[in-house]
Amino acid sequence: MTTETPSADQKNRHAWCMYDWATNGYQVTTASALFPVFFVEHIVPEGFSIFGREVPASGLWGLALATAAILVFMMAPVLGAIADYTLLKRKFLMAFAWGGCLFASLLFFATPGLVWLSLLTFVAAQVCYTAGNVFYNAFIPSLAADEDMDDLSGRGFAYGYMGGALQFTLALGLVSGHDLIGLSAEMAVRIALLSAGLWWLGFSAYTFLHLRETPPPGFRETTFSNPFAAIRHGTRQTWAITRRLPRFPALLLFLVAFFCYNDGIQTVIGVSAAYGKDELELGTQAIMITFLIVQFVAFGGALLFSRLAAIMGTKNALLLSLVVWSGVVVYAYFLQPGAIVGFFVLGLIVGLVLGGNQALSRSLFASMIPRESSANFFGFFTVFHKLSAILGPLLFGGLAILFGSSRPAILAIIVFFIVGGLLLACVDVEKARKSRGLWLEKTPGSPADEPSM
């Protein structure tokens, strides 16, 4: 294995961080802010029906998100297993990035009435974005030692939030000032969506020019005679790790804890715009500005919590973030209609803990898994991440319907932070890190047991 110089290693890390900068514009502008509103208000015609039954636009949007999550759920661990044994993490990341850029840019052609084309294009972009992150995250163990993972993960999220904030600022400025440059509101949104795809393409090019993938010590590459052999191998390896996971209770407990508290986080993010619109009676502009505030503050939050982790430990810093998240939903419960300043303050607090929690969760998990199987394990991590976005929205929606108000529903989310925090407090991080070597024992389906295919 080639030993890189400190400057080359630093350049490699910077190139890795820049991919987060490249993709977050899509995540904010397309997936979170502009396209959902554009789809609901403009693309789906009034009275749209499927098999004679009228379907609300919000229901179709939920179906698109669920479809993308299911597709990633099915493919991520298998692709991760293949990448681990073929040194293809960089190539897989590049393929999904280019595919995501293409489909994200094609949303420029999403016009009123083109419902199914718009949905299919968005689902394809979302699958590429999410699946690509499996391989992006899997680089962490090869780029940093255990004691440096919090810092690297925090820097990656900080780059992402700043890049996303800048791209969203440009997109929001275009949409808000479309009259000044002679564009219709619809065309301004379409150009903003195109710009998110091009931003992803342009800045990820820097990543792929400079990011290098180095094999771990003792690595022996597996070759496959055809794609079906690779898929068969990836499936076997995924199943082998699934069966062995209960033998590593500390790692399994962390995944369950992450499943719980991340469900709360994803629910708060997912319902915040609707809560501000319906319950607090705020205007669209105020909500969009709050999204922008979250992005800029999350940049500093990711760096702040990486520093806190160095002082008090990663697990303790994560627990602190969950205490703040609990305060977020309590604060939101007491906000009154028209409380614009209060909603802005809420955005400040969310931004502070959002980046920190995500960065530390990623780095803590990376420090507990074997470097040799990082892509496969981050496939599992992605599965838990996607599955954890189901129960919270169901609870929120059910309680909102039951009580006729979103206030009890937003307060109920605190359960996910409390349960997740209690489980996280029981995780023995050092035990999990020490047991990483046990994963290297031969298991059915591992390359050590198989000839080249």
C-alpha cells in the first residue's frame, strides 16, 4: 500500500469534504424547499386521480419519497459489500453522482401536468443522491484515525451546509426577484432546480479529480466474471453480516439508538414547514428564510460539536445534542400563531444541533466498524437512517388528525429523543471499537473463503 504524504492526505480529505459541498445544494433547493412546493402547487392539476380515485398532491409526494427510500433500502448494503472487496467505492460514488446530477438537472423540464415524469425523475435523483452517500461515508475510516473521525465528519457536514446555503441563497434570490430579470415565477423555479444539478456536477468534479481510494492493510481484491456473480457475492456478504450483528451488542445497540433519535430529528425536519404554515400561520417567505438560517447556522454547529466531542467525548456530545432537540419540540409547542421571530429562533437552535448530531453519529459509527468493510456497514447505516424516517411522521400525522391540531403531535416527538438518548447512554463505545477485529474472522460469503469469480 502506498503511504501518502501529509499534504497529499490533507488534499484527499479536502476533496472528500467538497463532495458534501456539491450535493447539499440539491438536498436543500430540490429535495427540501423548492421542488416539493412547486410539485404540490403547480405540477399536479386539481382533481388529479388514479384509477378513478382523487389523490392529493402531498400524498403523491410522500409516495415518491417512500419509493426512493425502499429502492435504496434494497440495494445499499449489497452495493456496499461489492465495493468493499473490489476497491470500487470511488467509482460507485462517481456513477451515482453523475446519475444524480443528470436527473436533478432534468427537473428543469418538470412542468404543470407532467406528474409521472416529474415523479420518476425526482425518485431517480433521490436514489442516486442517497445511494452515493453510502460510498461517500464509507471513505471516513480510510481517511482518518479514530481520534480524528469526529473532526473530519464535522468538517464534511460544515462544508455541506455552507455549500447548500450558498446555492439556496442564489436559488431563492432568483425566485424572489424573477420579475426584475423578466422571468415568470415558474421559469425561475425551473432554472433554480437546474442550477442545483449543475452545482452538484461542477463541484463534485473537483472531488473526483483529487479523491483517492487506498486499500486497507492486507487487502486482497476479489474479481467477478459478471455482474450477477458480484450481486450474488454482495448478497451473501450482507446476509453474513446481518446474522453476526447480534454477536456485537454494543454496535447493534447504537444502531437501535440511532434509529430512535434520528426518527425524531427527521420528523422535526420533515414537518417543520407544514407546522409553520398551518399551526403558526406563517408566510412562505418566512419559512424559506428560516430554512436558510438553518443552513448557515448548521455550518458552525457541525464544527462546534466536533470540538465538544474532543473535550467531553463523542457519546456525551451526542447526548447533549439530544437534550437540546428535546427542548426544540417543547419550544415549538409553546410558539403562538404569527410568531415569526420565535420561528427564526427555532431555526437557529435546530441549525446548531442538526449538523452536530449528524456529524457525530456518522463518525461514532465509523469508529466502531472494521475499515475493511466500511461500505457494507454504511449500507446498513443508510438502511437504518431511511427506516427511521417512518414512525415519527406516522405518529405526528395520527396525533394531528386525532386532536385536530399539530401541537400535541410536535410535543410527542420528544419520546424519540428520550428513548434514543437512554439507549445511547448504555452503548459501550470502547467495547465496540475493541471488537472490530472479530469481524475479520472468516464468515460464509467472505472473499477469504471464495475463489475469484
